[in-house]
Amino acid sequence: MPVDTLYDDARRLVAAADGAGLSLRLLGGIAIYHLCPTARHPDFERSYKDIDMVGLARERATLQRLFIDHGYEPDREFNLLHGMQRLIFRHTADERHIDVFLDRFQMCHTFDLRDRLHLHPATLTPADLLLTKLQVVEATENDLRDLFALLSDLPLGAEPGAIDVAYIAQLAARDWGLYRTLALSLDRLDRWTVGRPVYGAYRVSSQIAALRETIEAQPKTVAWKMRARIGDRVRWYDIPDEGG
């Protein structure tokens, strides 16, 4: 599916949701394409198969009507089985489809997003987008390209539009499993970036080092320290159901 088709549709749907007073935000590759010029550079061309979004479970019925009004039909079998946490909609004219997480992003790790959808326009916050990519235990080439674009184009910090590293560090300090996955993902990305040219305003290796330093410096909870004693002997992440 051409990225322009998906991107135009994604913007149209988010604008329609905003106009209807709904809390709907983009995540995944299309969200990063929206925020990061590096994601549009020819060297970082990638495939885009769907539009990933997150909304609120209490708005499920209104969201469903919105997608139907814009040419999409619900995947009735998937939605019947998983509709409390996730919905899939398929376009009536082609292969476009939308994957909507409700309240929480649940893959290798789970993030409660109910109070974070209003913090940034159109997409999840840069910190949340980064987390949804770093939480992948078996990253794809597309995941690495998305991560590179985020850290190449966006600053680390608390200001609007920046990647809030303090927030990421606080989550990792409470959950050893998340901490472990973030450490492995940052190591993998650091190796992948070696020798790659700088496209955005920031050198990715420096951003990774700063993110690591902030995560390590954050005081860890008692629960974190107890789980750390077990370490890798017990699986610390979920095996995601990729769905439709």
C-alpha cells in the first residue's frame, strides 16, 4: 500500500475524530512518518501495511461508526474475540486496514495510555512512540528504521515535541522486564547505527547514550530489585498476538 495513501487517510481520520470530540491518536510507522523528516528520506524507505491507532474503550461504539462512515468495515470475527482491547477495520475498496488499540498498547510489554492521549496532537507523544518501538524483543528492519528516525530528528527533554526521557526512565525503574528489553533494544539499535549518516539534527549514538544514562540513574523500586535477582532465567516479556 503506498505510504501517501495511508498517510492521507490517517490524517483524515484523526481530524474527523478530533472534530467529533474523540481521543484517537496515531502510533507505529505512520505516526513516525508524520513526525520525522528522516522517515521520508529515500535511504529510509520502508513498507507500510496498515494504520495503527489508539483510542479509548469507552468511545468504542462512536469510533466504530466513524470508521464505517469513512469507508471501513469492522473485522467482525477479530473484534468479537478481542474487541475489549483491540479492533481491526478493513477498507471496502482495497487492502487498507486499521489496527486500533483501546486504552492500552499490549505487545511484548503493556502501556496504559488512557491519560496520555491528550498530551500530543495527532500522534502519541514521542516518548510513547519510542517505547512502543523499543519494547519489541525481536525487532524488524522497519522497527530499527523507525527508531533511528525518532532519535535522529527529535530532541531528548521535557519540552513539547521532545522525547521525555524522564518518563521513560520512571517506567523502567518500576519494571525490571521493561528495563531489560529497553537495554537490549538500545544495544541492538546502537550496533545498527554504526556507520550510518546523520540525516536529522541529532547523532543517534549520542541520543542512545543519553537515554541509557538517564535510565540507569533513576532509582529502582524494591519490586524491580527483587525481579532483577531472577534475571533472564524467567521470560520477562509477553509473546504478542499480532492479530489481523
